[in-house]
Amino acid sequence: MSIRERLSGNEAVAVAMKQINPDVVAAFPITPSTEIPQYFSTFVSNGTVDTEFVAVESEHSAMSACIGAEAAGARAMTATSANGLSLMWEMIYIASSLRLPIVMSLVNRAVSGPLNIHNDHSDAMGVRDSGWIMLFSENNQEAYDNTLMAHRIAEHKDVLLPLMVCQDGFITSHSIENIELVEDDKVKEFVGTYKPSHYLLNNKEPIAVGPLDLQAYLFEHKYQQAEAMRKAKEVILEVSKDFEKLTGRKYELFEKYKLDDAEIAIICMNSTAGTTKSVIDKLRESGVKAGLLKIRVFRPFPAEEIAKELSHLKAIAVLDKADSLNAVGGALFTDITSAMFVNSCNVPTVNYIYGIGGRDTKESDIESVFVDLQNIANTGKIDNPYRYLGLRK
Amino acid sequence: MSNLVEIRWHGRGGQGAKTASLLLADAAFNTGKYIQGFPEYGPERMGAPITAYNRISNTPITVHSNIYEPDYVVVVDDSLLDCVPVTAGLKSTGAIIINTTQDDSTLKSKLKDFDGDIYTIDARKVSLETLGKYFPNTPMLAAIVKVSKIMSEEAFLADMQGSFKHKFAKKPEVIEGNMKALEMALQNVKKIN
């Protein structure tokens, strides 16, 4: 029997970390993820976990400490947001290239500047090509569930890549909502113990980690990273199936909501997907065939799988909560349209940049996107695919 | 979606409107509901206007936006009536509950654009008599339960007794006063129109 609780998104992640009981947590507080290390350090003080908590002086050091711990053979976790992630930048790439399966909770917030503490996805989009697996979460439940699955995916021998679990800052991180928790002993059994094949503290196998890697081999090592990312899709699906057996909650690479018979659809990530579901339910009552494709796994990007689900549609809107400032469109939009082109899926598709810096996304905003999509479906006309939603003019 | 109840709280930083919204979410959760409780974070400082929200439903809630057409509005500080559009979007089938000692005709004229029910309570008096200090959020919590009927008063009081025991584990001497504040508030809410 699962445990019925009510927790904020941050509490949910902290509880997951408590149940995982990692060897090391190194973190530096930054809004809106601060509560995660705050709650976790309470668990450490109370002796609920036996984790070594490293209260570092910066996020660069937080990631460095996680790298050191993982290289030594320990299981390490951290949490951050926005500029905290920016300060980790150098070490983010080192973590993935050293194939260290660190797990991070990224509570999404706008990267400065000007200074803003509220939600958008500019922090996550900035590290989308850094070799980390990236899972997105609609609500506290998904943030919790993704965290419980994280180590099994990251530490899999075919993967060995760091993984970040994203959720929307404040919108879900600070909202108290219902959640179903898994019992401690079941989590322990599901997550398992970390048994790295090669690690620094193994005196029977002395190794070097992160030495100079020049023309002779770096290319091959990067290829191995890319291969690991390709293989991660299958591992994510395997682990998700096991998780479904445990909890009854089904997770795949993305979630389809009333998509199979839809004529128009929105593609988005995190909390906006929930608001979109509510709008779809209302539109369906009036006969509008609206649907949703919610991205769960953004890296690796399930290009072929997504393209397969879109070909029957008459119009698609991709919602990006970060502007790529490239005069082309947001990161999700360019990934989706590229996936569609390569897989010969030809459906009129537009992009909306929305929710920047915490601009609230209302049901009426989502409704307006579906109205636009109906017009595109009827006329086949797209004047400008690079659009804005909720922007004051 | 007809079972969904949406509540918007208006208060000033330091008065506990956010805490009250979280306690309401807790109480509704304990009666088996699906809940959301969340504040709108801004440049918070003591005395600045703040907003908090609750969604309470018999079915899972997927919407993640602020609330623009609430069923109920709770005003924890009546000075906000003069500077915040507290009735914006408030359903005419709904109600507003104000912590105030202003006379009925003044309130009615300030809220003349709102057609729904207006309730008042003197949360300062309740708080000072039961707690000896001004904590308006406890009486306002009881007031919204009374007006919205999202749970029975008995279930609410029983649940709050448990919550206070947990919340004030290190200050058990304040539990009785807080329970009295709730009980007195339930009796002191009045409809003025």
C-alpha cells in the first residue's frame, strides 16, 4: 500500500533523497531549490540518513564534490536552480564526460539577468547538450517518481551518465499537493546499492580519472558518451516498467494525453502540461479534438518515437519556456521540427515562447493556442511560426 | 469540475495568509480531498500585500496557474480593500470574507461592484481574547471553513487539534488558545448583506 501524503515538490524530492539515502549530498542553497538541501540536512542531523552532507561554499564546489565522491565509488546527489547551475557549468561537462552517474534535482528558474527568481526553463536549456540525461516532471508526484528511478537509469552499465530531474520552480516546488509515496523498504529494494565497476578507492585496481585526453582518443570517448545517451532510452523504458510494477504508475519517454484521435495538439514540458490537460478536457466536451504530448525525457531526445505520434495531426504548437534568442525558435521547437523533418512527418507546426521569468500561464492562454491551431488546421496557413504567448505588447 | 472550490487569500507579509492557506489545504487533505495550497511569491517583506491560493476538489487537480475566478476571497487585512482589487474575478455566486471592524454600509460601498455575499469577522478581537496577541490567520482559517462549508465544523476542529499538536509540539501551551480562537471565530462570522 502506498502512503497518501501532501507535500510540496521540494519536500517530495527531499523525501525521495531520504529514502534513497545516498552516500554523499553536496549542495549550496539557491532559490527555489533551497528547501531540498535544507530538509535533507535535517534528515542528516536527525540521523534519519547516514549520508555525508557537504555544505560547500559554491555550486562549482557542490558539483566538484559530487564528482569526487562518485569517482571514489560513492553515490552522490545535489540540487540547484538557475545561476547555481550556471556556476556549475564547467563541472557539469566533466561529470558527464567522466561517466559519473550523479543525480541532480534541478528546480527550474530563470537564469539572470536581470535578476529573477521565478520559473522558466532557461537553466535547463543551457545544459541540454552537456551529456546529462534530463527528465521533466509535471508535478510533485512526477518529481518524486523520477528521482526514485534516477539512479537505476544513471548507474546502468550501458548508460553511466549523470541525470537531472527537473520541475518548475515555485509552481510545483512550493505548491502543496496530494502525492502517493512508496514505502521506505520498497524504495530501498527498488533503487538497490551502487556497485561501480571501476572506482578510485578500489586498491585492487588503481586507476586514473580525468587525465589528459588529446587527438588520439577524445573523439572516441565522446562517441562512447553519445552511444550511452542513445542506449539510455531503452534503459529508461526498462526501469520505468519496473517502477510501474511497483507503483502502478506508468512512465514512458513522453506522455500522450488524448493524442491518438486528436486533430490539433500542444507539445510542452513540466507543469504547463497539467494546465493543458484541464483545457483539453473542456475543449473535448465541446467537440474540439485537442491533445497533448508531454515530454518526460528531453535528453536523450526521443526524436523518432515522437515523430511517429504526430503524423495524423493537422496542426501542432510547441511551447518553449525559454527563448533561445537565435531568431529561429525555442530549443524544444527546433528539436521537434528536426525530428519531424528527418522522419518525414509533415504537419504545420508553430512555436510559442511563454512563461518567461514566471509569467503565469493561464488556462485562457492555452485555449488561445488551441484556437490558433484550429485556424491553422482550417486554412493551412502559418504567417509566423515563432510566436509569443502571454507577452504584453 | 463543479466540485472544484477555488480560494484566494489577500494579506500582508507577516500576517500568516500563506500559512493559513497551507493549513486549510492540510485540513481538506485530511478529509480525503485533493488539494493545492500555494502562495504567489513576490518581493516579500513585512507589510507588503501578498496573495495565496487554494484549490480543493474531489478529483485530481491538474491546473497549475494562479486563480483568476475564485469562489471565495479571504481578506486578512481590511486596509487592502483600498489598494488591492480583492474582488477581481470573484464569482457572484461566491463570497468574500473580511477581517474588519468597519461598519456594514462602508464595506458595502467599497465592494459595490461585487454582487455576492459579504461576510465579516473581527479577527483582532478573537485573536486578542484567545491568544493575547494579534495572529489573524487562525480566526480567518475558521471563517473560510464556516462560509465555504468545505468540511464540517466538527471535522475541522478535530483535525486542527491534531495539526496544532504537531505544529506546536515544542509550545504545547499555545494549543488551547489556538483551538479557542477557531471555535470563537466559527461563532463570530456574520453575513452583512
